[in-house]
Amino acid sequence: MLHDAVRFSELRQAVPGLSDRLLSERLKELEAEGIVVRVVRPETPVRVEYHLTEKGRALQSVIEAVSAWAERWIELPSASPESSHPEEAAATRGR
């Protein structure tokens, strides 16, 4: 959402394992806080998009910082230890 409007299905695909119900609840909470705005486009079928508000866009530096931290420190289940952090993998092999 930092760069463009997104649809519900795009958000769901971006977060594996996230249920429709939980995503819907979180979007409603973000809308209630003034971070996200829900826009309904009167097309056939109806198109619903989510945009960040000015308040939401102000979180960009925070989002980027957390993302950078996660890239460095959070190991994905499918990644091998050697491929993500060779120095840490070498240290843990000796235990």
C-alpha cells in the first residue's frame, strides 16, 4: 500500500496463512484509526481497493525499518541456515 492501492485478494496473497476473517478485521481496525481508507469502485463486479491515508503514509519509515530488520533477523522456514546467515550457521553447528 505504500506505493499504490491494493485489493483484498492482493493483501491476502502477500501474507501466507492469513485468514480472510483476520485480514478483514485488521483492515477495519486500520480504517477506524485513520490509517487506511476503503474505496468502493462501482464496477461490475464491484471493485474494493484499500489506500493509505496521509497518516498511514507517515508510517513509511517505520515500515521500512521493520522490514529491513525482518530481512536480517527472521529466518523463513524454507531457507537453510547457511543461505541466510553463514556466520550464525557455522557457530550453531559446533554445539
